[in-house]
Amino acid sequence: MNDPTRAILERLEQRGFAPRSVGPDSWESRCPAHDGGRNNLSIRIGDDGRCLIHCHHVDEAGAGCSTGAILSAIGLTLADLFMLDVAGGRVAKSGQVLRPAGKARVRKVHPTFQAAVDAVLWGLRLSRDGKSDASWRAQARWVYHAAAGSETFSVVRFQNAAGDAGDKGGKDYRPIHPSGSGFAIGDPPGLLPLYRLPELTGCRRVYLPEGEKCVDLVWRIELPATTPSHGAKSPHKSDWTPLAGTEVIILPDADAPGEGFANGIVAQLAKLQPAPTIRIVRLPKLAAGEDIEQWLAARVDDPARDGPWRAEARAELERLADSAPLEAIRAPKASGPAGQAGSCGVGDGPRLAPGEAFDRAASGGVAKDGAEEISVPFATPAGQATPISPDAIGSGSRGRSASPWTGRATPGRSAASCRRSL
């Protein structure tokens, strides 16, 4: 299958019109038709995979640049805007690829996960602020699983030299999911599973910080935790039914977006039946913008050893959770139980008996949750291999720099927390 948008962006880059990324599947560039100095040309990927281009420039006579004139200036034709083949679609007489009725957006399927990552890197490196940036690389990957343990999608963190220096603009996060015989960039259809979902089976108290890295850190002190994907603004994209009837301890970041995250989670949990018990723990002695990572780092006496700091931090966090007030939530209108047929609710799984040790294999054998190294190297413009460094494992929290003690989450959970009665 051809990629018309990539072909057009490459042609613009070759001719010196400096296209640059301005968002997911969106770019802007100087227009080759009127050859102005401003980025008047918009380029984006259409719902059916075609490339959509439009120049916003209008001359003194009130005329703009036609699509044909734009393409002709870079040696292309109208036919180059369209995909040659879209699975399940059809091609109209005009050459337009039509999306099948009732089907979601058709995304390009890359043959391997690596190929999908390379496609994202290509777009990020292409041009920003008029300059190509070859320092972009993939740094960490978090895998999301369905309740039965199958991989649903991954979130990959990309970072450039500015991100290494602490600039939030130098980091980007992209979901990649299995699709047919390959991998597609973007979310899979439907509601998304919670992070580390298979490991929540049997847990009656679940901690909920923001971000995958923070979840991995809470698991490191042997407390079960989860989070929705895509940060504070997208809790509605996730399936919350696994938390029906559980006790949820929200751990917001110490800033306004953190409070917004907590409020959004409460709103989603309020829709569940049976209703969960909700507490919000605002961790003490955090500076603005800090989170559970900094709270735990202040309690580490020796990051290299398992020492008493883990048990002490776990006990302190559980004391804070026990003393936090219950959140008052309005019961939703009756619309059928949310945590029964068709759900992967925590209440559907087996409960741990008193004194029973946690067995990771009991959660479907999932052993790859947590930030992990991507096994295949990432190609650089020079053709060299740039694998994700082991130092990056567990360092993928949005907008946070890695602390020296972060690492891969330890398998295991607090049996006391999983047995807790509501």
C-alpha cells in the first residue's frame, strides 16, 4: 500500500519548502505554487488515508492556489493524493478511495512494530521550526494488555536532545497497536484497557497515580496500581469497569492538572455499578508539579538495595490512604450492572485467600508489563542502530525527568492490599 502523505512531504522537503509537524497526522509548509515565505500550506491525513492539502494564501485578486497547481509545482498529480488500495474499501471513478460504510478510519498498517516506530521517527525528524532534527529517538515503551493477557497496544515515548535537557517540548508519546498482520499508529478501536490490567485480578484496593512510570513505581513497593493511557485529559477513553466494587486510591500530581486528573477519574468511577469506594491522597511535602516519584525518592536510603525503605514507604502510603476521607459521588441512573457480562471486572476474577501468596502466572502469565526495552534497534538517519537504553526503563512519565532510583517494576504485590475488605 502506498503512503501519499509521506510521498508529498518528502517531495516538499526535497524542494526546500521545509514541511514541519504541527500535530498528530498534521503538517504545514511553504506553498510551492506561490512560493511565499510563510507556512500557508496545510497537509494532513484524511479519514480514508488520502492526503489532504490546502493553501490559505489569497492574492490581491482574491484567488488562491489550486490543489492541481500545488502538486504540479512539485512534479505530482491529483492521483498522487490517494492510496492505491485500502482493505475493505473501494475506489470511485474520480480516483477517490472511499471508506466502507460504518467503518472507522483506515490507518496504514506497518509490517512490524519497528516499522511503525520508524514511521513516527520519520515524521518527528522531518522538520520543526524549519529545521530537521535527527536527535529524535524512541526511548521507552509501555505495553497495555487485555484482561486475558493479550497485547492490546503500546505507548512509546520519543525524545530529542531538547527533551534530554528537560524541555517538555522535546518529548512525544504515540500509541501503536497490532492491526491485522502488522501494526498501526494510533489507538485501537473501542475503549482502552487500564495499564497492567491482568495483574489487578483479586485486588480490592488499587492505587491510581498519573502515568505509566508512576504506576510501575507503586508496584515497586508492592502495592497494586493502574492508570489510564494518554494522561490527565483522556480518562473517558478507558474502560473503567474492572474497578467496579473496588477501593480506588487516587494519587494526583501536586498541580492544577493533577487535580483535574483526579476529578476526571472520580467522574468516570461514579458511573460504575457496584460503586467503588474512592479516596484521594494528596501526598505531603511535594513541590508544585511533583508526584509519587519524588515522594518515594525522598524515602530512599540506598537505591541499589531492597532495604527497609520499600516496606516503610508502603506502610506510610497505606496509612495515608486509610486516613483519607471518602469522596462523595452521585449514584448514576440505573442502566444495568457495569461490572458483569462482557466486562473484565476485578470482581470477576478469583480472590486471594488469606495468607495466599501472589502468583504472577495467575494473572495470565503476563511478564512484560512496565516500561521495557524495545528489542529491535531503531534506525538512525546515518544507518546506525540506536536501541532503547536500559537506563530509560521506567523513566517514561510524561514531563518528568528520570530519578536515579527508578527501574523496572518488581513482580509481586502487597497481599494485604489485595485482600483488603471494603
